[in-house]
Amino acid sequence: MSKPKPGANQTLSRRAALLLIIIILLGFGAAACRIAFLQIVKGEELSQKAVEQQLHDTEISAKRGTIYDRNGKPLAQSASVWRVVMAPAYFKEDEQREYVAENLAKILDLEYEDVLEETKQNSYYVNVKRKIESEEREKILKLQDKIEEKYGIKNVIDLLDDYKRYYPYNELASSVIGFTGADDQGLEGVEYQYNKYLSGTKGRLVSARNSRGADMPFEYEQNIEAEDGNNIVLTIDETVQAICEKYMAQNIQDFNVYNRGCAIMMDVNTGEIIAMATVGGFDLNEPYTIADKEAKKEIDAITDEKKKNKAISEALTKQWRNKAIADTYYPGSVFKIITSSMGLEEGVISTDDTFFCSGGMTVGDREIHCHDWNGHGTQTFEQAVINSCNPAFMQIGAKIGAEKFWEYYQAFGFSELTGIDLPGESDDIFFSQDGSMLVTDLAVASFGQNFSITPIQMITAVSAVANGGNLVQPHVVKQIQDSKGNVIKNFDTKVKRKVISSEVSDILNGILERNSKQGGVKAGYVAGYRVAGKTGTSEKKVDSNDDGEEDYIASFLGYAPADNPKYAMLMFFDTPVGGAYYGSIVSAPVFSSIMEEVLPYLEVETEYTDEELENIDSVAGTYAGLTPSEAEQQVQGDNLVAVIKGTGEKVIAQVPEAGASVPNGGTVVLYTDESSAKETVEVPNLIGYSLSEVNSVAAAYGLNVSVKGASTTSDALSTQQSLPEGTKVSEGTVVTVTFAAQTGIAD
């Protein structure tokens, strides 16, 4: 007997059960897969998010490392300041919020409404203000006590350690040191270049959050200490840097230099930069303040906001720019040192060769003139260097040839960056990338025209000529120390290659020393030291001063001692518009003034000639307290002349003061009563005269004259005086007067 067939209802039930089983299996399977995915694949990420929901992480500033000069003087350091934080979750009433907001706004110079809004947050950690000073900190501490006393609330305000960058010398070496931003990150100079060493490692303040996501009270915090940054020791000498900037600034004013100037002092043997001054810099403590008063006045007058912002940006970029490494220029006659090195090293010229100059020379389809249009006639190689004769150097360039010229140009490092450890170094601009030149290109290149290099490239190349032929890499950092002063890295001398022989170096050192003792170049001479040097006056490609006339760059590069070179210095003045623009008049005297102070400081040994010993300055003794007759005898014993003023029985004051340098045979004025000590004279104009005329005028006013520069050259005239005309001084005051040759200038 057959089984009965299932009914329609039974079939439907079985299908429903099967479907339910499938749904359950799929649901549990999907859930299991999802759980496995979340635990295995996303587990770490989700755990981290859970931690983030439970913890609040705040960075704690690290103390930025100090920047020192080579002698340990701090040039940039971080001073302690504080960050104000608040726990508004403690507030129970609006009165409390308003009281705290009002006082915080007043102490911290903030807007009341902004602070009040912060007090309404349901949080135990809100930043109020960063980098407050000690005075504000003391007021905050007092406010904490008042809040606790008034409302019984503790820890509603807290102070965290923070740091503020501070530059003790303000403008000194501003383009080298650079500055930092709001978050203590380096933005320019060494601060930028060595930021990873200086910045240190930030700490962390980890605070707990409750189930509602609000920060827990301060007592639940965990503090992970920050690690201080490393210290940087520069090759820069603060004293030398200050001397350079002082004289450079004065010279820029005296010669109305339109586009600033720079100076670089370098150890020719090690590449260490002893000083690098871009004059017309800025206050490192106020880097966003426009230092140029005239430029600021012009910008303030601009009414269009867009144009004004653009002008501000351009002015700031200009004042931050380090001309010593970022500006390119035609090197002019200073480059003749390099051309001479090429010719002597290749053997295409010798010291016995002669060159004829008629005042000009035809090259290709161009007539190229010498600075002396009358010509130098027949001259030896040494005379050609001293005369700075363009036709002679065009002849030397032709003997070298374009191919060899380009090879040496590269060897001396002009076709590449020097690699100095500062940001913003510029490339050279040569006639072509492969060094190919037309015959006229080679002619003008031989005396430093129509191609552009940077000042740092120029001094690095000439240092190789001075030191025996080794091209060294310039650098401004001497060593890196940890926060405890332990040395972790030294920057030693790096010799890139040998470019010329020591024999050629010796020949040129001798010629350039003799060059510094003759004609206009004598303005760079430093008594007691064997100085080698070369002036340069080069044309500029663009008229920067908008007067329609030619623009020039006046430069001088010298080094000492010539028989064993140690220090080289390049002076560079961009567009002097005060009348004189020759390197021998504008640049050489300031080189002399700087080196006269710097070389003794650096303990470079003096070597006076008999003539120099006769003219060397005397030193005024201490005459105060003596009777007039006793003082007069002592003054005479110091090789000086005494002038007694007043009717007193004792000397109460003297000019010049004790220890001051006075020209040999100069005058010391001795004052014996109060009325005579108050007498003054006005400094006369001493510019534009011969040496004898200057001495005559100064003597009529009872003033002493200290002479610098080419005073013994027959056509020398005074170009600068240390005290401006009209300055009221005591009789006997020493006025330094600088002289320069006016014709036959070898530039």
C-alpha cells in the first residue's frame, strides 16, 4: 500500500524551516566573519582609537639647542616661558566663568568674549595662551590663589613649561644665524639648516578622558619629559663679526651704497668662516619688522591692500637674503688672480713675459678699453697685475684658450655650489652650460666681466691660490654638542681638490703683496702686516638705482700674512651712488680698518718695517692726578706733546684718555680745572684734502689725525673721516682719516 503524499501545508513548513536554517547560518557566518575581521585585521587600529577616546595627548615643547660662536658666546638661546592651560569643567556657575575670563583676558591681553567662550567647554584641558613671560606668570599664580580663596576651586588654571627663542645680539650675523617660527621651527640660516639637531624631541602630556569624552582633572595626567635639542658651535667669531659689521655699516653710509654690501672673512686653510656680514640686515628678535626705515615709510603709504602685502613680502625677503651666498655679481678685476693662476699653472705665461697696452685692444668686432685709456705701454707680468691692465689680461686669456679657461673655471669651483652649510646658495651664471665661449667672451672673462658668481665662490677660489693650491669647502659650523656640552660631531677641513701648485701660489702671493703697497691698492694696506690683495670695480647688468647711469660693484679681496696666508677677507659693496665707486676708494680702506683691529685680536704676529716703526702710534699714559709739570714730563716721555689747560694745581682730565692710541708726536691736552675741561671744538671737514692739508687743518683746531690708506701716494686725497664735520669734541681728540689715490686707479 503506497504512502500518502504530504499536503501543501506540510511542504510549506519544511521549506520555511530550511530557509530559516540558511538565514541563521548566513547571519552567524557573517557575524563570525565580521568579528574575525575586526579582531584580526582591524584590531590594532580599533584598539588605538579606543585609547584615543580615553586619552588626550598634548605635546610639550623641547628646549631648542643654543647656537654659540667659536668662543662659546651664545648667539641664539631659548629662554623659559610658560603655557597657560585651563580646566573649565570645574566651573559650576556663570559667575565663576566670568570672573576667571575677565582676569585672564586682562593679564594675558586677550579678548574677554573669546576667553569666556573657552570657559564654557566641558573639558579639563584647554589651551589659553602660549609663551607668557615671568611677569604674566606671577600674576597667573596670584590669580590661582584668588580663585581658590573665592570659590574653593583648585587646579582650574595650570602653567606648563615652554620656551621662547632669544637672540642676545639682535642684528649681529642675522643672515647667518636666521630665526625661528611660532612653533620654534627654523626658518632661515643656521636655525633652518640645522633644525633637526637644534629642535630636540618634544615631550607628551597624556591626560585621561571620561565616558563622555571630557578631559579628566590634571591629577590624572602622565608627563613624558621632552629631550633638549643639541647645541651648535659656529666658526663665527662674535668680536670679528661685530667689527666687520661696524665698519661695513659706516662705509655704506659714507658712500651712499644703494643695495647693501657684504663681507666674508675665511680661514684659507680650513674653510672656516670667521665672519660673514650682510649689512642692512634685521633684528633677529623682530624678524618680521622691516628694518629699512625708508622702505617701511614707502610701504606704509600704499593704500591698496594687495599691493601693500606684496611690498611687505618683498621687503622682508630682501632683508633676510644673505648676499654673501645668494647674490651673484661680475667679479671684476679680483678675478685676475684666477686668470693669473691659470696662465702660470699651464705654463703659457711666465713672470718674465711682457705685455703691451695702448689703452685698448680690438677683439673680434669690438674695441675693449683699459681703465687707463692712455695705455700702460710695455709692462712685465707683475706690472700688468699691479696696473690691473685689461689688455694684458685679454692677451693672457687668449694664451690660455677657451677650453682650458673652462677647465680651470670648474676646478676652482665656480661651476658648482661651494656646499657651504647655509640655505639659499645660488649657482653661477656663465656664458654657456658647456663652457663654450666666443672670442669676445673669453676676452672679457679674463678680467672678470660678463659672467656672474657669488662672493662665497670668489673668496673660496682665492683662498686656494693663497693656501698653496687646495680648494677647501667653506663652512660656518664647527661642531655639534649635546645638551650637556659633549661633542657629538666635529666638522673638519674638507679639501675638494688641488687646483694649482704651491710654486704658482708662492709667486702670486708675492706679487699680490707688492700690489698692496703700490698705487690705489695701498688703501688696503695694514701697517705691521704683510698683506696681499686685489681691488675690483665691475659693471652691473641692470641699473638698480634708476638714475639712468652705469651701476657698479666695488670690491676688495685681501689676505694676510702674505708669506704664510691665514685669513682672507672679501669686501663687496653693491651700487655705491655717492660719487666714488672704485674698489680702491670704496672697499680697500674698509678692509684696512677691519684688519687693523682684527689681526691683532686673532694674534697674527706683527712684522713692522723700519719706516712703520717710526710712524707707529704712541699710547697715552695716565696723567690725571699729577702736577702739570710732572704730567708734561711723562707726556714727552711717551713721544707726545702736552698742552695744559686751566690754572689748577693737578691734572683732573686728559684727552685722549689713558691707553688711547695717539699718532707719534701727537698732542695730549691736560685739563687742570672744571671750566677748562668743558671746552670743546667743532670737528672741521677733513675730506678732499692731501695729507699735509689735513694735518694743517686739524692742527688749527687742536685735533690729532690718525692716517689710514694710501696717504703717501702723490695724488692721494682724504675720502673718509671717523668723526663727522660739526661734531663737538675736546681738543686733542683723535680723528681717523682715510686716504685713497684718485688717478691711475688699478681696478
